[in-house]
Amino acid sequence: MNKRLLSIGLAVLVSAGYSLSAFAQAKPETLVKQRQSAMVLQGKYFGPLGGMAQGKVPYDQAVVARNAGYLDALSRMAWDGFNPNTKDVKSAALPAVYSDTAKFKEAQDHFISEASKLAAVSKSGDEAAVKAQIGAVGKTCGGCHENFREKQ
Amino acid sequence: MNKRLLSIGLAVLVSAGYSLSAFAQAKPETLVKQRQSAMVLQGKYFGPLGGMAQGKVPYDQAVVARNAGYLDALSRMAWDGFNPNTKDVKSAALPAVYSDTAKFKEAQDHFISEASKLAAVSKSGDEAAVKAQIGAVGKTCGGCHENFREKQ
């Protein structure tokens, strides 16, 4: 392995605020930023699908398959960011995130499961089935936001 | 399709700042936020791999495979956010992003290609090969940051 080249990459990370020694214990502010980043990207890639399901955006099979694949990954990325040590960091997360953990976990799992199904269905090219599954994913977004996120 | 449920999901998106009518023309500030979110998550999932390649974090095959899969997706998410209409939004992007577009595209493609190889190699469980490929990905992070991002 070329250690000099790896060092360049790691130097980039460190300069971006990632302390190598702190991987196992990221700062609460970093965890919040990371989980919010996952939500931002879920919005980016779910948005057009929602528009397609509602007929407001032309249906595009290639975009659906790509976005659904991304969402399958993105749906799994936010949750370890809701560490109890982030409780006092300013965000839209409601206290229920930290007190009703079983229900919160259930809502996460539901979203992950429906997003995973969407990724599978999106490969079929069956437009009606895809649109129905987009609806199912949208419902799970709401399921979490309604109970665990401040109204915006 | 259950239109009422889909509407809930879309209402969540709209309340989060995603205008359905504006999908094709996201605001410059939104594009910057989205591309920065992709970078934050690249850091989240590459960081531990860099630590493993340097021997500073214990090698964990399950984490490697998961993170490499995420990075394969994340490596593709930032680039449409560097739209020329974001030129005047405050960020660390250097003017070269918008003037030396061919070289910038080449750097993006190089990163995507190496991240994709890492996802493939990570399934092999060959620790030495994985570590070498982590180094190759790290190099491509630096290749872009050195020329297209303000020194931090």
C-alpha cells in the first residue's frame, strides 16, 4: 500500500474536522451534522419520486432506479447519529427520540424496510407498482417526522 | 396507490423546504447544502476505513463492507450540486470548479471509480487488498480537494 498517498487522503479528512483518534466517539455536534446530512440527501432523492408518484413530474424509470438505490443506502445512515449525547445539541429532534426509543427504532426500521422494497420494485419497471411503493415510503417519512420531529 | 398517505409524505418534504414545482431547478443554496451533505457522509464512512488502513483502528470486515457500499453510492451524489448557478454561494469550492470543468469532472470520475472498486474488493475479505484500495480512494479525495477546495 502506498502510505504516502493514503496519508494525503487522511490529511484531507483531518483538515475537514475528522479526528482519527475520535472515530469511536464523534462529537455530538458532528453526529447531528451527519444525521442531518442523511436527511438532506433523503429529501434530494425522494423529492422527485414523490413528484412522479403524484404526476407532477414526468415518470423517468432511470431516475427512479438510481434514486431508489441511493435511498436504500441513505435510509440506513441517520440513526446512529441520534446518540443520547446529542440530546442537548440544537436540532428539530423532539425529546421523544431519546425517551421513546423503542417506537423510534420501529419507525426507523419501517422506513428502511419500505425503502429497501422500493429499491427492489424500482428494477421491475412496473410504473404502477413503483408509484404505490413510493407512497409507502412517503408514509414512513411522515410516521417518523410526526412523532419525533418539531413541526416546521 | 393510497393518495392520502403519499400526500402526508410529500407534505413532510414540502415542510422541509422541498418545493415540488422546483425539482428541476433547486435553489443554489439548496444545491450547496446537498453537495456538502454528501461530503459530510463521505467523511463519516471513509474516516474509519482510513483509520483501519493506517492500523489506528482495528480492522473490521463487516464495517468495511458496509461503509464501502455506502461510499459507492455517496461518491456519486455531490457532483450535480456544483451547478454554475452556485458560483456565488459561500462555500469552500474554488473558482476552478467552474472554470476547469474538464479536470474537475476527471477528478470526480476517478473518485467514483476507485470507490466502486473498493466496494467490490471489500466483499473479498482480503484485508491487504482492501487496505490498498482504501489508500487509492483516499488519494482521490486529496486529488479533488487539493485543486478544487480552499485549504482549511
